[in-house]
Amino acid sequence: MVIGAGVVGLSIAWLLQHQGHRVTLVDPTGTGPQPPQAGSSAALGLLMARIYRRSSGRGWRLRQRSLELWTSWRQQLGAAGHPLPWRPGLLQLAADADAFAAQTRLAAERARRGLTLQPLAAETLAALSPCLPSGAVGGLFSPDDGQLDPLPAMAALRADAIERGLELVANGAGAIERQAGADRWRLALAGGGWLQTPWLVLSAGLGCPALLDPLGHHRPHVPVLGQALELQLPAGTPDPCQWPGSVSWGGVNLVPRPGGRLWLGATLEPPAGEPPLAQASAAELASLRDLGGSAPDWLRQATVLRHWQGLRARPHGAPAPLLEELEPGLLLASGHYRNGVLLAPATAEWVAERIAAGSGLSGISGSP
């Protein structure tokens, strides 16, 4: 049983279903999209794996494995009639010479690993159309990273899993109880009734602490606001789909969309010591819209078509994400913060491996 039908929960349920498990997915949304405040709803789907600044540790390993799995998952889902909208390429801009020098060193380090990152000088960036944000002195291009459209990806995972027998329970999770026997866990549904399971996976983001605290597992999450805008570019503006990929600049991500549109997205961290933000102020949205004063004219002249937001779950006092086997049969896979879309496949694989090891079925763990 998996609690939470965001991109991580759906990925877990999909992989387990592919491996022959009988899976129940519990979420109030059922077959519908996530609510507007959910973290997956505000994700832009940038997969920053090869361009990740670190070169070792758990975060590096999870990112690289997830990128590999997304490649194979896209092939499998496409063959099953559920294609995933994927745009390859990611360009990370440098604001000063020191940042560009660091990017150049990172490209050299990745080359020693057999991975491709390409430093782009300011002259090369100046040739791109439409023009990029002012102030960029260089950039680092990753052809292997890219952008996966989150909502269609979630719909594809859900549809394929249902076709393979996934049971969806459109209800909230009320409380978790331990019990004796093979079905070690009992879940009270918010709408009434109970469900039992030998394996319970919590992937409900900000909803996890309330379920875990009564069991004696204190895993606090902090809500962090993610903001996104969709813009219609002025008539006659060159199509940003001509860029080599999506663009990251000063904490803001720019994602080209069909029809002369563009997504802008950013995570708004509250000032130190301040409470979490519930929504962006007009000034913060204006700064996002203007790229902090560096937006080119064509972007300033664009029309805002819609604005949406979501709350991302950041673990308090622990690195993201939280991947823990808290007790036999009780797994926590939550707190992915900014990287839920990127890390969903590796998280699903981790869950599958824990279940396989605990069930004596280690031969079926891994990618389908």
C-alpha cells in the first residue's frame, strides 16, 4: 500500500505493479490531478543530474540512477501507449567569471567520468535567439539532462499502472496502527473504513508527519513555496524552443513551451528565522516575472496567462529526501523538496529493493 499519489507515490506504485506486486494507492484525488497546493502541481520537471555540482554522495548517486531510469521508463511507457513529454538539454547560466570558471572545472571533471558537459562562452550565448537574460557571462550545457512535463508524466504512470491492476482508493489517510500477523499495518481512512497491508509506504509529503508522530517516529517536514508562471510571448518573438534546452538563471528556471509560450518557476525560501511562506507577495511575483531585473525586453513584454503554486516538503534537520525503513513493513519515501520529479524513479527502486529484501524476493528488485 502506497499513501500519496504525487509523482513519487505514483512512481513507486507503478514500479511495484510492474514487478508483480498487488498494489493499493491511497490518495483523496483518486484518478484526478493533484490539488493546486501539492508540490507536484508546481514542479516544472527539470532533471538536473549530470550538471549537479557535487560529484559524490547519496545525492549524486540518486540523481544519476534516476536519470538512467527515466530514460528506460520513457521507452517502456511510450511502447505501452503512454508517451512522456520530454525536452532534452539544460543550460545553466553563470552570473560572473568565478561562476563560469567553476562550471568549466565541473565540465572537465565530468569528462574524466565519460560524461558530457559543454561550457559556453558569452559569445556563444549571444548568438542564441531569443536573447537570454542580461548579465550572463557564460553557461554550462548538459545534453543529457532536460525537462519532463510533470502532469502528463503522472497521468501516464497512473494510467499504465491501472491497466496492470493498480487499485486506487480515493480517500485520505486518517491514522496508522500496528497489528499482529502477516498484515502488519492497518490504515484508517479519513472517510471511514480500514485497509490492511504487510507493506506500507508513506509518500504523502507534508502529510507524513501527522501519520508518523503517533507511532513514535518524529520526522518533521517544512513547507517551502514553489511558484510558476506561464507566459505568452509577444508576436514575432523567436521561439525559445530553438534554445538548446531549458535554462536556469539565478534560481529561476525558464522552460520553453509549444506555441510561443514559456514557463518561469522558482522556489521561494523564507528569510532566516521567518515562518514558511503560504503564498508569494506581489513583489516576489514581480521579481520572478522580471528575473530579478535581468529579463530581456521580449520577456518583459510577455503576457501572463496563469500563475500557480505548490508547497514542497523539505525535511527539517535532515538531508532530502527521507528514505527510511522505520519498522518492518513501514517505509518512508518523502521530503524530496525541489527534486521530486528527478528523484522519483530512484526512490521507487529503493522502495522496491527494501520490499524485495524483506520478502525474500531479491531477484525481482530494480528496474522493470
